[in-house]
Amino acid sequence: MVKETYLHGKHVKLGAKMVDFAGWHMPVQYSSIIEEHKTVRDHVGLFDVSHMGEVFVSGKDATKFLNKVVPQSIDKLQYEKAVYCQLTNKNGGLVDDLIIYKIGIECYLVICNASRIDEDLNWLVRNRRGMNVNIDNQSHNYSLLAIQGPKAINLMKKMGYNIEDQKSFTIKPAVIADVKLLASRTGYTGEDGFELLMENEYSEYLWDEILKEGQEFGIKPIGLGARDTLRLEAALHLYGNDLDETTTPIEAGLSWSVPKDKVSDYNGKDIIMNQIHNGIQRKLIGLEMEDRNIPRHGYEIYYNGEKVGIVTSGGVSPSTGKNIALGYVKNIDQIITGTTIQIMIREKLHDAKIVNRPFIQKRNKV
Amino acid sequence: MSYRENMLCSKSHEYIVKDGDKYVVGLTEYAIEQLGDIVFLELPSVGDNFGKGETFANIESVKAASEIYLPVSGEITEINEQLVDSPEKLNEDCYEGGWLVKISADNFDNDSKDLMNYDDYKSEVE
């Protein structure tokens, strides 16, 4: 059965076009993807991302346990801080990508992809043998709203948020419109903003309040369509497209999230460390089309007449007017930033140039 | 010319309407609305021939790429070139300024038998 978030009725009432996404009936757009995209870049947008998973990990060995299942050094994570990381398998491939928050002593909040909750739970349970740790999937009890865009902070302050100087990638208990919740300064758009975690029963009230109070800042509800174009411009990976069980963090260009000096073992560490030291066979690239054709997921990438890779995410970039993509190519010296490659689109090769990622200037660091 | 009154529609959401001795072909407003923001359009060349139901053009919205099928067999006699440069105009108007191609169709009567008038088409898609 297709699942619905607590806000499903709100989306339908707003006239959203609804689609099935990872087993959830979600809004893909309310008005126009391009319009919604620009609203987030220029003003502020509100997203219902309650389909995402919330798993609480606690117990005497919680730190030790999480340290064993992700490459990041969870033992170094401080209270109220967040870290982007990946759940690796024995081959260094990715079961999922996650954000882990330290919310107490030996207590963590793990936010995972809607499409991967079951796999993640399975994998976590299989890895906890012999450890004193409690894995509690609370996804069904919590709603997650994202407020994203340059005006997000103004709107939050107007609604009673009074935390001074909350840094990116931190989470704090906060009060917004008299509702107690957890405010995380994170997002999936490349803009400054917040993700607000609350018990389901408050979500409808807050959704309405945020849209009402946000009017003076030009707020709009934003669907999954614009969420995708926003994250693509920011070159943020999408699990299932750009990441999967056969892709390692090094191949995916996520070396920055893999400490070189971590002492404790984790799944796939040998393979991942070997790739860091000895190189990889394929690598993630960003590309920009030289003509008006649009690169899309699954299109083949060519270099000098030879097939060298595949597009994993692609589409239009409403902010730049260019057509852009992420993809994987053979890791050869000739294919670097500035190299012209070709994308096979409708049985014809079209020139594209490899460019630096992200495709836009990110403004999410505060 | 009143498009909605005179046009015939296919199940794949193309319309065709007689204009002098030629026929105008485009996509219905329902199709455009379903596609969302149009960002790319590829049209054939004048003189190209297509059978009924063959792909003669490609259209892409932000979300996805789709093919457009010729509702009857014919030869392309004119294309709406302005639209290729600004396909987003289709979101405002898919008829007067937003037609795609004009064709000559020798076998129209036979080819158009399975096409619907606008009212039938509307009740079909709703």
C-alpha cells in the first residue's frame, strides 16, 4: 500500500500533482517546478520531507556501534552536531547515505532515505551482534519539514526561533510557533535553511503557520520536482541514482567524508582505504551540455568514440539556464575538468564539458 | 480558427486540425499540463515523411522526455521554428502560437478514424 505523510491532505488541497515516490504518495509540484526552484533560490520554500526515515540509536555501545557501520568518526562527533556519512557494506558499497546527529550521551538520531529504511534497519540489526545498543525506528511517529532559502532564517526568527548563531550541521531543541521541536540547520538544496523534526500531531498546524507567516518573504510549498533540480545544482547525491550498493564513497567523490586516520574498523574499510591509496577505476563527474539537449539518468557517456560511462542524474538547471548532469566515467587521466565528452541522446552524440561541482555557488554554510 | 471546436485528438494527446489544404498538428493543453514546465522541443525538417503513429518530434519537460506521434500519415510542410527557441511558450499557448508542425495528409479520412473530437477526448482523459 502506498504510504501518506501526515500532510497528505494539505498537498492535495493545495492542488499539488501527486506521484509515487519510494512507496509514498508525495507532491511532485504545486505550481511549476521552475517557479518553485527559483522561490527557494531567491526567497524561501517549505518542503514536506516526512517520508524520510528517523531511527534513534542509543545504549551503552551506541557510539562504538555507529563507528563500526560508517566511515566517518562518530567517536569524534560532538553533542548537537551532525555529520553526513554512508552506511557501507563489506565491499565498500553503499547501503544508504545518512545524516547522523548526536542528540545525547550515547544517543543518536539517524536520518535515512525513505527508499532505504528497511534495508538500513536490516543492516544495522545484523551489525549489532554482541553490542549493547537499541535501534528504534520512529519514522512513523515524526514529521520532517524543511524550510530552505535565503529568507529561511528571517522566517524562523519571526516565528519565535531565538537560538543565536546556530551553525550549519547542528541540531538544537527549539520552539517555533509555540511548538517544541528539533531544529537542524541542514538541507538538500545548497541554500541556508532548516529541517524541523516534530511529532506528527504538530505537523499540520506548523505547515499552515509557516506558509502563513512566510507570505511576506515570498514563501511557496515546494515539491519533489524542485527538490531534485535544487539538489542537482548543488551536486548533492541522490541514493538510487548516484549512489548504490556497488558504488564506494571514493568513486562517488565523497572522500571528504571518509577520514584517512580512523583507527577502528568498519564495513568495507580495506577496499575503501585501498582506493584512497591506489586509485579508483571510475569516478563521479559533473557535466554541462554544450547544446540545448538534456542529459538524463541512464544516458551513455562517450569519449573519443568509446563508451566511458553513464549519466546518473541529469536535467535542467533553472538557476544557470544550462543543462547539467552527474555521472560516472572511467578514471583515465584525459577525462578531467574542461574535457569535452559526448552524451548519447536519442541515438546521437552531443558535446558536453566536464565542469567543477557544485554547479552553483552553495550558500548553506553559516 | 477555433481549435477546440474543429480539432481531432489522439489518445496520445496530439491534436490535428484542418487549415486550408494543410493540417496543423500540436499537443493538447491536457498534455502540456501533464508535462509541466516545457524546456526542450525538437521538430522534424520540412519535407520529412512520417507514417501514422510514428515519432515526428521530441519534447522534454523538467521532469521527463517524451515522444510526439503524428496522428495521421503525412509530409511536413512547415514547422513552428520559434517554438524550438522558446519551448516554454507552450505552457502559455499550445494552439494559436503553440502549434508544432503543418502537414499535408493524403490519407486523412482513413487515418483519422480512431481520432476523437475534443469533447470525447476530454471525457476520455478526465
